[in-house]
Amino acid sequence: MSILIRFRTRDGMLRIPTNEDSKFKVVLDDLVNKISCKDLDEIYIGIAPNTKGEVASSICDRTVKDLGLKNGELLFVNYQAIPAAAPTPLKSSINKSTIQIATGLVPPHINKSIGPLSVKQLPVDDLLDGQDGLIKRPQSQLCRHGDKGMCEYCSLLPPWDKKYREEKGFKHMSYHAHLNELNEQNKNSSSSYISPLEEPDYNIDLKCSNGHSPYPRGICSKCQPPVITLQQQQFRMVDHVEFSDSAILNTFIESWRLSGVQRFGILYGSYEPFDKVPLGIKAVVEAIYEPPQHGESDGLTLLPWDNEQQVDQVAQLLGLYKVGITFTDLTDAGIGNGKVLCKRHKDSYFLSCLEVLMASRYQLAHPNVSKHSKTGFFSSKFVTCVISGGLQGDIEPRSYQVSTSAEALVKADIITASTQPNQLYINKSDEKRYVPDVFYSKVNEYGLEVKTNAKPAFPVEFLLVTLLDSFPLEPNPMFESKFPIENREFLGQLQELSTVSKVISSTSENEGRLLVDFHFLTFLLKINVLGPSEFKLLLKFVKERDIQDLHVLQQSSGWMTLLTILLVT
């Protein structure tokens, strides 16, 4: 199939025709004849501006189809014929430092070292990409045909159908339903494939080459961001949060019950299809890790997390990764029946302005990999779960995400917290930050869409995306948590060698079930007694529950060393 590939180079925009089955070297040979650099080892190809990309010589032998290039694809070419420009600086040192402190490793499914041309999505995205998500409808009284017929009253609906969502009470369509809708629109409006996903960008271009001094001394329509109109996002990246067992959440809440101080945790799990929503995705939480923190009755402070990489390593080897964060906001109702105050509702807030900023930064630090975006990334599947009081005074988890607009506003340092928890303040322009006009759009009581100036502050609800959450009817958790939770010394719960000894000594009696504990595994890696191959064998036993793996482990030198250490402690 003949296609056209576009290249943005230092020597101008170039268009090169080729075939899907052609070697990319044929395309590159045509390219170097038209630019000032002739050495393929000095040329880098990427799918996003301001990124180095992959060296051209390393992808010569791959076909156009193997690289996933479509008709009309735009690639960015970097070479040293002209001195390379410095990378674009972050617009806010606050955002940069917060993201670096608040987050750790890039999730294992995001391998940025392989280059922007090699996009590896999550397995759930690859699975749902191959589905149309059409909604089946039963025959109604209006149908006048047989069982094998179909009419306008019972025909299949697309997964983004608005009336279906309204009937079912779905506030948002799923991410893949949104993606399918965009692809359908592009199919009807263009003969060539265009990557449908594009994140909003509210940053001003500090290196505009339109013939004027850089901002703030000069500005033009090309370098300044457009007017921003905020409205509630119609889709959500994740539809549902499922804790694989209610005990996971109860153990986490236990800290508040015993101490009265708030608690923060990292959700480790995976993403799976969610069949209650067309083309839906759910985050399945298998463990909550509690990093170092100092809790108080009305808040908490996160402390440096020294072993974060080790915890991520254990999770990765088990096929898990960070899927979100959770924290408590609980206050006892004082009536002696276990009820708590309901502080979060439609007349106050669901996430405070500070929490919206925190959720945005976590989402920016855990981007969603997508082959349907020009940059290879689109928004995030990272969730924020708040455990607070419901309307009836019961303790309830509530899960949220923030919109792509929220991510872009934080990235451009346009918004900050205000003294009102349900309002976000809009920053003022300065030497490095240009703030365009910002409006928010809502439907009034007459059914009319009204735009309102968002300055100086606007409601946080325009950036929120609500998720569903529940527990499975038939739990089948990965772990059997019995080991003390980390960083709970203030409760007298200690992770130490004596507790490891109790687990090890009962291994034969319970066929190693006590070893199947995320908190135990992370502590065992932290004390660094088992060798890498022995630890991987232990994790293999945890995943597959094959007793033969446990027997082999028990005969290893590392296990013997562990037993010796436990005997002398």
C-alpha cells in the first residue's frame, strides 16, 4: 500500500512517498538527498518535537509497517548540520521539584529508553484496540422482524452513544470508546490516517522563531497559547477501581482506627477490561504500600522514600505497577457507633484544590502510553482514591482522576491552590509564564451553555473525573497479607527479623502461604539476603503457587544463609 510520510527538518518540511512493506532505509536514502546532513549515524528520527528520538542507522532494516507508520505520519528529524537547540525548559520549577519528590520510577510498562518510534502499550489497551465495543440491544415491541433481523430500534449502538450513557447513568464514556469515536470522525473527514489523540498544551513558546524577541519582550499569535475554555471531560481513562479483597482496604484504614491520624498509600495492581462499561478499563488493586510519612488528625506529611525502587522492582517482577494513590480523610462522628463525619459532598467538594494539584502531578509523572498519539503518550491511568465519610456516616472509598486540561494547566503552572478548598486560583503572567484568558463552560437552569470568566478562581469540579469503585463478589487476591505493614512503628507494628523468623518457621506447615505477602516480600528484598536468582524463584512461587519451586528455594544457599541469620538473632 502506497503512503506518504512527512518529515519536519532543519531544511524545511519534506514529503516522501513509500510503501508499507519498504525498508525504512529506502525512505532515509531519499531523505538525506534533500537535507544538509548525509550521515545516518548523525540523524535522529522521532515522533515529537524537542525529543532526540532514535538514530536513523538503527532502524534502517525495519519496514515502514514494523515502525507503525501510517499515511500522513509526521516525523521530526534532528541532526547537527546546524547547532542543536537546547531542550525546552520546564515552565515551573515548582512543578518539576514536586513531581521529582512525589513520584518515583516510571512505571515498568513505559520504557522511554527504546525511543518514541517503539511504543509499547499496556496489554489491556492492545486488547481493547482490537474490539469495536458495539452495544447489543434486545428486540422491542416496535420491532417488526424475525429473530435474525435488525432495525433502527434494536440495531447495534456505538460504544460512545450518548443516549445509552444517559439511560445507564454513565457520566463519562470510556477511553477506548472516545478513541473509537475520534477514529470514526477522522475516517469520515480525511482519507489519510491522523493520530486522533492530542493533549492540550497551555505553555507559551519561549523560542518562537516568528521574527520577534522572545517572551516577555515579544509575543505573537503563533507562540502564545489559545484561549482556554474548561468544561467537564466527557471520557475517562479508567472507569472502575476494584480492590481485589476488602481486607486490603480494611488493613489500610486500621491505622486510622488505632491512632486517629490520617494515612497515605501507593496502590499497586494492574489494569484489566471492565465489562460493565463499553470498552471499559478497571484498575485492580492487589496491595497498598505505605511509604514513610508523618500523620496528623487533619493531614499528613510525606517523608523521603529510600527503598521505592526496590518496592517497584518487587511489583514489576510480579506483573504489577503503581496504578494510583489513596489517603484517608476521616473524622469520628463522636457518637460511639463507628460513624464518621461526611465532609465531602456536592455542597462542599469531592477533591480539594490541593488534592487536585497533587493528582495532576502524579498523573503527569505516570503518563499513559498510546500508539494513537503523536507523542506516544496521552493523559494517564493513575487514579486517586479518597477514603472518607459517606452521606450515612459510613467509611467509603471514592475514586477520581483529573482531566487532560488539569494536567496541562499544572504543567504550564497556570493554576495554584486557593484559600477555598473548592476553588483553584489562576496565576498571573510573569517573565516565563503567560496566562491566556480562561473561561469555564456550563449548562444553566434553562439548558443553555454559558461561558464564565474563570479569573481569579474557578470551581475544581470542572477538572474532576469520577470513577466507580467496588470489591469483587468472589475475591481471588494475589496476596494473603499477614505480615506487619511497613512504616507503622508509631503503632508498635515492626518489620524486623523476628517477624521474618515466624513466617519462615511456619513455611512447611502452611505450604508457604505466609510467604505470599507483598509487605513481607518488599522487606525481604530490603534486608538483601537472598540472591537475585533466589528472590526471583520466590516470586515465581508467589505467582504460580507451585510447591516444587518452594522446595528448590529451600535447598538454595541463600535460603540457608537466611535461616542461619534468623537463628542467631
